[in-house]
Amino acid sequence: MRLNEGKMSNRETQITQRRWRLPFGFFAGPVLWGLEILVGYGLVTVACMNGNKWPVYVTTGIAALIVLIAGVIAYRTWTSRTDESIFVETDQAQETPIFWAVSGLVVSTLFFSLILTTFVAAFFLSPCPLITMPLP
């Protein structure tokens, strides 16, 4: 019996260590997109004064990379389903880790495309206004 109890505690330890993956895959995209937009607006002002747009590119690139990693983690969590996995079956789809993993993949893909669109717009369009004087 001792051997079986040791396996259960080891499995429970693995479940608690991997539990962060599902919310990270789901929430990383929206949170990072919002932060990238907020920080990007501040960096555009600095870029217009200095003429250096690299901080905007780096911020957008870091946000895109983290959201891409979140999407990969959600995908790997979804496809790693085995009998010894971290998933627990329930009757309601909203409560299953499969729902979290698939939703995390979809949300991460959506927000990665939004961040990539922001990067393309920042790369090809000038963020600085053409009129430097305020209108009357």
C-alpha cells in the first residue's frame, strides 16, 4: 500500500505543477495584447521624439513571442491527453481541461494574429502625426 500511496502523491504533484498551463494558455493572449497596446502608445510618443522605432518593435515582438509560447503550451496540453495525463473527465464541457486547452489555443491564435497585425502596421505606417501644430 505504501508504494501505491507514493504514486498517487507523485501524480498529484505533477498535476499541481502543470495546472498553470491551462489558464496561461487562455489568458496570456488577451493580457499581453492589452499591455502591448498600452505600452505601445507610450513608446510611440518616445519614438516620434527620438525617431527610433525599435522599442515599439521589441515590445511587440516580445508580446508576440510570449503569446506564441502560450499557444504552443495550450496545443501540447491538448494533444498530450493519455490515461496518465493531468486531465480529469467530467460531464460538462465547460469544466474540462480539454475545453480550457482548446479555448486557449483558439484565443492565443486570435491574439497572436492581432499582435502580428499591430507589428505590421507599426512597421509600414508612421506613428507620428503629419501635423505637428495643434489645430485651432
